[in-house]
Amino acid sequence: AGEVPDIALCALDFVAPLQSLARHDPVVAKNALVHLYRAVRQQRLEGAGADQLARLHAGVAALLTSRAGGTAFVGCLHELALTEDDTSGWLRPEDVGESAERTGTLHSAARLIERHIVAAAPAARPQKRARDLASAAASGGEREVRVLLMEIYRQLADEDVVRGLAAEVAGVTELRDALSAEARGDSLEALRLFQRASGSLGESGSASASEELELAQRGRRACLLRLGRWGELRAATEALVQPGGDGLGTWRESAHEPWVRMLLVSRAKEGAAGQGWRSWVEERA
């Protein structure tokens, strides 16, 4: 058979081709990163310090908020987070939701947010189905987190889950019906119900009514966007992003950015046939 070649292979000879492949294949890159994370995680289980695990979690959270990468990268980060039993202490549901809407990784985001809700409920039992999370959410978890989960399932067109979550976050019948109508794609009916809910909730001064009023107004703006009613949308968003508008006060990216996008779209659409868009931009230049 001949003599065996006298060669020596170092670790770089294996890592370099894998590195090159990972740069050109998102699936390989995702699998490599998941295996690497699990290997580092295993070292933690074998006696590494807790600070190392905290740095590992902080790195995943920082990558998720960096808005870098596409669907494969964000899906990989979601999968890394799903390997942990509890992410409530180091991963914000808002960051998970934003990354999911930006890249379309809605299913993995829903799983992460469901885990957050269950972890926030001290006595909640593990649930078999996502629609059963409403009972767990009643005893723990923030309203905004449930609203975020509801929005993700609305985008997934799962009306049953949206209806169950709506029953938990909305105490007004019109608001629950509006959220259900929005989930099944009836934006015109949802808009009518959101407006009715806003009217009835505006008469109450309680803290819960104020939160539901914000949810109703948010739903109304989303319906106006889908229906292409640019004048009404412009009026609603222009008031919202002004300093002090709707009580938002100073600029907060997480709170204002979606409405700024709506404002720009409505202004551009409304002024497409005339000089309204140009004059509005020049006034603020």
C-alpha cells in the first residue's frame, strides 16, 4: 500500500476550512455557533464560575440588540436562548419581539416569550399548548409582554391564541372584540371597535384603563396603516411623536420608532400627488 505520508495537522487546519464554510453558508454557521455555545455552556456545568455564564448571556443579549445579521443569525440567537431553562433575568422580551418582526423569526420568538411569561408566574404549571398560556399570564408576567406575544401570534394568523390572550389583557368587550377582528384580518371592523373602545376607556381615569386605552390607540393606528387611510394616520402619529404628545415626553427609540415610520409613510402617501410632502420636509429642515 506504500508508506504513510509524514504530515502533521494542527487545529488551524481543521478550523480554517470550517470558518470559511461558515462565512458562506448560514446553516453551517448557525450549527457551528450552537455547538460552540453548548460546549462553553457545558464547561460552566463542570465547575466554571457564575460570572462566566453571566458574560455568555450578556453576549447573546448584546448580539440580539445589535440589529446585525439576517434571519439565520437571529434564529440562531433565539435557539441559543432556548437552550437555557430561564431567560427572564437576562433577555428582554421586547428585544426578542423586535428581532422577530425584523427578520421573520416569529415561531422561535413566540417560544421565548412564552417561557418568559411562565417563568414570571410563580405557581404556573408547564403548559402543553401556547393557547393555555393565558391562565399562566393571569398570575404573572407584564401586560406589555402579553401584548407583544399577542402581536406575534397575530402575525402568525393564529386567531385562537390571540383571542385567548386578548381576554387576559383587555377588560373592555369592545377591545377584546377588536383584537380578535384584527387577528382574523378584518381591519375595518377592528378599526371601528378600537375607536369605540378608545371612547369608553377615555372616560375612565384608572391605571388599567390607561393601559388598555394605549393598546386601543395602538391598534387603531395599525388598522389605519393597513387600510391606507393616510390623513387619519398622519394626524394620529404626528401628535404622538411631538414632545409631550400623548404623554410620551422625551424621545425613546423603542416607544417612538414604529410611529415615526408610520408618520413618514403617511406623509409620503398623502403628499404623493402634490407638494405636501416636500413642504412638510422643508419646514423641518
